[in-house]
Amino acid sequence: MNESKQSHVMTTYNRAALRFERGEGAWLITDDGDRYLDFGSGVAVNVLGHAHPKLVATLQAQAEKLWHVSNLYTIPEQEALADALCAHSFAERVFFCNSGAEAAEGMIKVMRKYHAVNGHPEKVTLISFAGAFHGRTLAALAAAGNQAYLEGFGPAPAGFVQCSAFDIGKLEALIDDTTAGVLIEPVQGEGGVRDTGTAFLRDLRKLCDKHDILLGFDEVQCGIGRTGKLFAHEWAEVTPDVMAIAKGIGGGFPLGAFLTSEKLGAAMQPGTHGSTYGGNPLATAVGAAVLETVSQPAFLEHVQDVSGFFRQQLAQVIDENSDIFTELRGLGLLIGLKCTPLNSDVVAALRHHHVLSVGAGENTLRLLPPLNVTREEIAVAIAALQAACVDLRAAKKEA
Ligand SMILES: *Cc1c(COP(=O)(O)O)cnc(C)c1O
């Protein structure tokens, strides 16, 4: 499994030596034939698992017709996905791109542009929150304000401030004449699976309206059914002015978008923004098939049902292993377990038992199963978690 040859891939990731060849639903199979239960889902991407028949058929059918034409032409698949996204959300306009960072960047641009075309070019500042993650472009990094990720990359774009807590008083104190709006993940993913909470999101909406500033939700990770609603903000029954999505919407095909109300969308006229690949026929055909499946009420009910079951089981794991896990976090199938050992050691221990997971901030373990996961597969993961706890305890005694 381990290759000793020098890799030419840039060393921006600490990679496990696993080499997967195939996927089947929630399972990944290595080139040696070993099976792993994929509870990382390529970081919240494979919402329908691997090689889902409907997505495979959609991709194959589109591949035989047309891959790419550019946005110089009308793309029927793109129109259809935009229609479906708007039918299922607050939105009236959609811009397609290829990743979460681009979606977040577009969200920032449209929030500023709206004020500029409405006579307030001075309103440029975006307020975000400690622990946020919006992607790896310079503006997205500046928005998140994580100094470690900005280090060595020169001056960060200006016009971003961070609020230290999900606290309306602290947030209001940061608002001034230059404020364009607020950026927030309704449930923070990378930052440690932190749910901002219904009450806070409602207060946030009211505060933005009071100050006539815009509210942008980054649902790149928590959207597309992950929390048991199509979009996480639906739990709070509030709507944003703009929302970024990516990850789950492509089900594994690179696809992102930012969605706006009509008043924001109208600020973006021909020439103001663009993307060569964004929303191409292949990506949007797959995206429409994902959305059609995930938006079914019965599908979202399944997510709520299995996430309730999983969380109940996880609470028991924490009870029995309080030396390893201290807290259950998140919403739906966006699950965090706060760890006492290093979270990377917990990820490795779970991997040893053939279950894949992902680390997150605040020393948290992230469990992100495909949304069509079964109770039986969840039971496999629970058994692996129990076994990993035994191993971690034994390793600690030895140390
Ligand atoms: C992953 C993520 C991004 C960045 O997405 P990329 O596709 O990696 O650019 C942005 N925002 C949130 C909330 C994310 O989880």
C-alpha cells in the first residue's frame, strides 16, 4: 500500500497511505480489496454515497451529449438547476461556480456590489465569526480571519472584521457606516462543528434588518440535506439575502453556487462576474439529479431519522468513554465529537477499524456519513468507535 517513490504532488496535505479504487454507497474499496466505511464523504461531498446509480446514469448520459460550452451560451441544464434551487429556497438568482471558496468569494462580491450600486460604495466591511471557514482564496481567508492560514501569503484583503462569539451585543458593537453585511455558517464545520443555534440566527436576521445590512449564509458544508433540512437555516425559519453552496450539491462532481434574492441579484449585470467552467452542462446535470433526490421530503425525513438514531448511539458511546469523548456537537448528520486525545489519533484509531472520519477545529472528530446511510452502517461505525476507544485507552496506558 505504501509507495516509496517520490511524489510530484505538492505537499499541502498530510495524506493517509490508503489508495481507493472503487466506491459502493457508503463504502470505499482499496486497490488491495479492503473495505472502509466512508463516514467522511470526501468532506461532506458524497451526499448520496459513491457510484449512486442515478448520478452515474445522469453523468454518463450527459457525457455522451455535451460537456462544456462556456457561459457565452444558454445552458439548459444550468437553467433547470437554477430553477430547482430557487423553487426550494428563498433565492431568485443563482450564479454557478466550481467550489466552495468561489461561492463564498462571490457572496462577498455581491454583498459589496449591492451597496455600491445602491449609492453606498463605502459599505464594504463584512463581519464574520471566530472559528469560521469560507475556503482558501485570499478573500475567503481574510473573511475567516484564521491567521495561521494567512501566514506568509502577503497582505490580506481589507474590509473584514471578526466577531469573537455568537453574541448579538458584541456583533452590534462592530457595525458602523462601512458595514456591508454579516457572513456566517449556520453550523460551523471546519471550526469544530459548532451550531450557532436557532435563537442566534433569528436575532441576527433582525439585527441586519435594523441596520440595513445584508446577511450571507455559508451553507457549503451544512447545506444540501446535511442537517436534515435542505438548508440548515430552515431550522431557524429565517432567510438570508445571499447563500453560498458547494460540496454536497455536486455529489462528488465539482460544483458550487451563490444564490441571492432578486434585489441582490439585480446588482450583478453582464461583465460584473464570471467563470469559464461555472455551471457547465456536466456539473449542472449532476447537480440537478442530486437536488431532485435530496429535496424529496421522504429523503430528508430519512436523514432526520438516521441522525436521531446515530446521535442516540453516540451519546451512549460518550457516556461509556468519557475519558475519550466529552461532547456531542452539530446538527443532523453534521456530527462532531469533542475529543480528549488528539483528534488526529482518534481519526487514525477509527481508520484502523476501517471507518473513515475527518478532524475539525477545537480538537473535534467529524462524522459525515452519506445522507442515504442506513442504520446497519451506523451500527458498524458505532462498534468501530467502541473498539477505537479501547485501543486509544490501551495506547495511553503504554505511554
Ligand atoms: C469546505 C468549505 C468551503 C470551501 O470549499 P472548497 O470547495 O474547498 O473551496 C467554504 N465554506 C465552508 C463552510 C466549507 O465547509
